[in-house]
Amino acid sequence: MKLIMFGPPGAGKGTQADILGRRYGIKKISTGDALRDVIRSGSELGEQVKDLMDQGKFVPDEIVTEIIRDRVSSPDCANGFILDGFPRNLAQAEALVDMGIKVNKALLIDVPDEVLVDRVQGRVMCDKCGASYHLKNNPPAVEGVCDKCGGHLEARSDDRPETVQARLKVYHELTDPVVDFYRNRGVLSEIDGTTSIENTTAEILKILEG
Ligand SMILES: [Zn+2]
């Protein structure tokens, strides 16, 4: 089974990809992990990627595509794979077609932007042990104090609503055309990601297993 996961940051697509990977015995491949693996391998390509990332530059599509091509043709992908974070633009989607890879399903975990902004708002983290809380859904016993270690709870700067909105804007600009690409090919399914992890998984399984 060859699957692609789409979803805005914070929609929980990584979690769903992990669950599906375990259920079907297929490898989850995220672009981030694949890039880190290549860097760790110490190959010439890995050095090149490391240099780019150290300079804060984007790794060009051709390189990302080459790395993903290698990755999906590895023996551990014989049963299939689930891509998370690739393709992230139309050029990468076209490259996947050029590789001769036929995707069974592209799954879009759909969560409206307002809901995502709402979710991160109220998220706080312990500055000592890293435990996370949500002021509404999972509040600490004492406001501002970590239940586990007594550390100080703070919102992370990348959880600010402006930051989240900016991230979502970039996501939509890049990903909406890719989602349309798969919609036009009749392999896209949209799943409501506003409920629970369990419900979202159940929805996905209904689509994949009928
Ligand atoms: Zn703590």
C-alpha cells in the first residue's frame, strides 16, 4: 500500500501516519527523517544536505526527490510506504509520477485554520522537564506550575497566534495545489480531523478498508 498524508501543521497527520504504518506494516517516511538519515550516513549527498541546512537554506527539490526515490526503493518499503511531508509542492508531486510510483490513496486530515489556532492557544510547556499542558483541555493543578516537577509553565513563542497563522498561510500556498493534484486524479480522501485521534483513525480505516 502506497499512501500520502496531507494535513496542516497541528492536525496530527504524523500521529496518524505512525498508526497506519504499524497497522499495515508499511514504512512511514517523512522528509525530515529521510534528510537526517542521509546526513547521518556521511555520504557526499549527506554532506551537501548538511551544508545547505546549516546555512538555513532549503534543500532543492531535485535533491529531496533523489533522497525519497532511494528511500522508497529500499527493502524495508517492499510492502509499501506512507509519505509524510512529501510531496510538498507540485514539482515533487510530478517527480513522484516520473518515478513510476502509483499512489493508492492521498489522505488529507482536514482541520480548519481557526480550530488549529485555537488548539495551540493555551498550550504551555514546562521550562524544566518539557511536560506539556493545555489550559483548557489538560490544565495543570496549579496555574503556571508543572504537576510533575514544579517547574514554570510558559507558552512557546512558535505557538503565538500570529506565528501559527503565518505557518498555515505557507502551508496552504504550498500544499493546496498538491492536494488538488491528487483530487483531480481521484485518489484524494478528506478526513475530518477535528474530533479525536481514535475517531480520525477510524475514519481513515473506513476509507482504506471499506
Ligand atoms: Zn516539569
